[in-house]
Amino acid sequence: MPRALITGITGQDGSYLAEQLLARGYAVDGLVRPPRPAPDADAGAPVRPDHLAAVRGHAGLTLHTAALDGTDDLVALLERVRPDEVYHLAAESRVAVSALDPAGTATVNVRLTRDLLAAVGRVVPEARVLFASSAAILAPSPHPLGEDAPRGPLTVYGSSKLTAHEAAAAARADGLFVAVAILFNHESPRRSDDFVTRKITRAVAEIAAGRREGLELGNLHAVRDWGYAPEYVDAMRRMLEVATPLDVVLATGVGHTVADFCSAAFAHAGLDWRDHVRVDDAHRRSREADALVGDPALAERALGWRASTRALDVARLMVDDDLLRLGAPTG
Ligand code: NAP
């Protein structure tokens, strides 16, 4: 039975990955950080649902609660677990929070990545590692963006991911099997409220339930390549099955505007988005790419993977989930 260690197991991707690996007969070890006081950046944030609810108590799942502080802690963890595969997903993934807390972001996104790679090299150098990089490392340039697209992050989050990506490349050059997924946006009912897709679908449900009237958004013209998270974690697993560790763009290859996403989400609840959405410059990010659309050609060629759930269907799935939570009828 293969054994996988997942950092960031409590997040959107980590929880889907845990479910999929357990269903395949893996033993799964997950790294969970200890409960902590909410940082200022999180003040007032709603309590997140338990994404691991479906697998808690599964005989194949072991959770390790630890504040990992340095390579020695990670060495001790890896000596206990001795994983065949390591999926390094833990990160401060929220662009806005990364801007408010660059030091905390660097600690988890960069230092933890370096420490983990060093510990893998010491304890389980034969293990296969997947690092979750991001389209946010790329510079605005002609689309679609492939693995060799120019680097040039616009945000603290993107810079931290680029530094970690380079650490992953260096570890690969030193002989470790480190595959790097260059992830374009992927969403699901487990997406946190910090992301525009979730803001939209939650507002749709609340408006449909008569709990609010409108939604303010910053930039309706931004184009994003939104896929469906469970499919992206399947691609991550495939990346550890191929003979050579690769950098692979995971994307649908299709871009939609925020307005398109709004239109589909509101229509799914029988609403016209133009009656409810207002543009408010206070919600506009000063530095963000106008368009981010990926080129999934290598993923298809090397992994036999292709995103099948399209952005506007993801919007509808998320609206259904938000309506369900509010006890409203679904579309
Ligand atoms: P997510 O839902 O925000 O989950 C992040 C995970 O990292 C959570 O388990 C979180 O733990 C953990 N984490 C955060 N700070 C930590 C810290 N200081 N120490 C230890 N653990 C920490 O993110 P996701 O959407 O699943 O994304 C997974 C990975 O893919 C991330 O590396 C993200 O940057 C990358 N990525 C995602 C997308 C996307 O569209 N989803 C796109 C590009 C790249 P808590 O539960 O305790 O907060």
C-alpha cells in the first residue's frame, strides 16, 4: 500500500486529494497546524467548514498536528511516516492576506518548502514530491501560458511561490523526484470566501434567499481560467506516476471574465446579475493580471489529463452548494 504525506490537507485541494488517495487504497498522513489565534488579517473571517469530515475516522488516515519549525521537526515527521509520495500543498494561498502579512507568507510558502525538501533529501530521498506552484508566478504575456512562460509575479503571494518553485527546481537538479504543478485557478464548493468565485456564489445564494440585495466587485473584466479542484488533484497524483519529474501547467485552456462567471452563477438561481452586481473600485486590486489563461497541452500529452468540468459549470456547482447551506431550493 503506497503511503502519501499531504501538507495542507485541511484545505480545498488537500482534502479532495486525501479522499481520492484513500479511495485508491493509499495510507494517507496529513500535516495539520495546531489551533492558533486568528491573525489580524483573518479578523472576522467565518469559521471554515471541516473539509475532512468525509474521511475522518478512515482507517487509512493519520493526522499529525504539529507546528513545523525547521528541518529537524520535518525530519522527525518523515522518519515516523516514511512516505512514498509527498504532496506539498500547504501555503498562504490568499493574495490579499499575503499582501498584509509578507513575513508570515514567506515562512509557510518559502521556508516550509525549503525545509521540507531538505528533510525529504535526508530521510526519504527516493520519495516522489509534488509541489503546488501557481500561475501567479507568471508575468503578463500573450496567452495561453505554458510551462516556459516568462516569470514575473505581481503579488507577494506570486513572488513567494516563484521562490519556492525555484527551490523545487534546485532540489530536482540535485536528484530528488520533485514534480511542480503550475496551477491555474481551480474552484469547488470548498473554495474559501476570500476568492472572487466564492464571493459571487455565496452572494447569489444569499440574494436568492432574500438575505441581501447586492454584491460589490472590483474588476468585472479580469479573465481567469477556472477549473474544478477534484480534477486538478487527480492530475497531481498522475504527475507522480510518470517516469520523470516535470513542471506541468494544470489549466482548462479556456478563459472567462468575472462578468461571465457572475452571469452563469446568478442565472442558475433565476436571477439577472445586472440587477445585483455593482462595480466598486474599493474592491479592485492595484496589481493583478488582466488575464491568466493556461496551456494544458503538456498535461494532456504527458499525463493523459484534461479538465472536463468547465468554469461556468463550476459556478453552478458552487451556487447549488451555497443554496443548500442556506436551505434554499437548488437550480
Ligand atoms: P487552501 O484551501 O487555502 O489550503 C491551504 C492549506 O495550507 C490549508 O490546509 C492551510 O491550513 C495550510 N496552511 C496555510 N498556512 C499554513 C501554515 N502557516 N502552516 C501550515 N499549513 C498552512 O489552498 P488550496 O486551494 O487547497 O491550494 C493548495 C495549494 O495549491 C496551495 O499551495 C496554493 O497556493 C496552490 N494553488 C492553488 C490554486 C487554486 O486555485 N486553488 C491556484 C494556484 C496555486 P489551515 O486549514 O490550518 O488554514
